[in-house]
Amino acid sequence: MPMNVLVIGGGGGGGSRIGGGGGAGEHYSNTALDVPVGAHTITIGAGGAAGAVNENGGDGGSTIFGSLKTSVGGGGGGQYQIN
């Protein structure tokens, strides 16, 4: 059965102090994805944790639509370390 589907991975967390921002999660959209009739498990990817002092941000989690599509989470932002 064709369906409109939007699957977005969780965004990455920002790096510590004035470090870089986390990356966006992968985006997937389809206006006519053929989805078999039945139950499908959907897992929503969480956003990545912010970086603690002198640490990078955590990666975002992947969002999974059954066995049909996985959108990978974004990468964590880099740290800014003061020496």
C-alpha cells in the first residue's frame, strides 16, 4: 500500500564551550513508498548529548521504520579545548 513517509535521524549534540554544532540527522521522504499491510516497529532516534567540558558532542540516534528504511543520526559537534 503506497504511503507518504518521512524519516529523520536524531541531530548530533553540540561540542563543549564554543565548539561546533552537531550535524543534522539523515532525511528521507517518499510520497509513494510501498508499505506492506501489517504491523511495523518504528524507533525514533534521540538527539545527541551536549559535550561535557573539553568533549565532543554525542552522535544522534538512528530513526528506523521497520525493515523498510533507516535514517542515520547526525554527528556530534567538535569541542573547543582551552589549554
